[in-house]
Amino acid sequence: MDTTIRVSDGLTTLVNIFTVEPENHQKLVELLKGSTETMISKTPGWISTNFLSTKDSRRVIVYSQWRSVKDIETMRQNPEMGPYLQRIAAIAKFDAMACDVTYVHHA
């Protein structure tokens, strides 16, 4: 399934905002990419993940779609998440939030 943004589609969107020094930007992207491809995408309920990087390389926003909040919690309880989060915390600060899409406007 491709990433689609729709109101009331029953999915949960997980948004992570990472703040990083520009010299660590590519390392952060590689860490996020590796964990997405080897672990997160294998978690039941995962649908898609997208990365957005700011032009100044100081932030990476990760937009992931999941079937439910419970599926996100299952991913977070994976024992492999601890070491992964420690590696990220060594180079970036981050905040995560589960969201519902409440408004979309298309051309």
C-alpha cells in the first residue's frame, strides 16, 4: 500500500521529529533507513514510512502509517528498539506523536 493521506481512513499516523547537527544528518538518515528496512517494516500493522529532511539538514521528519496505535506500541516494545534508540539519541533529539488525519485539501 502506498502512503496516502486521508481523513478518517482508520489508520494511525506516527510523526517523529528529529533535530540533529548538519554534520550528523546523513548518519541519522542512514540509521533511520536501516531500522525501517530491517525491523520496523517487519512489524505487524506497519504500512509505510517516509522521511522529510529540512533544507538546512537540521531536522528529519518521519511520517509513518500504521493500522493502529496498538501496532505502534508493539513496535516500541520490540527489544531491538532500545539499542536503536540509544544510537539515535547519541546524535539527535527527537519527539514522537501518534496522530489522526483531521483535514486534507487537494487540488
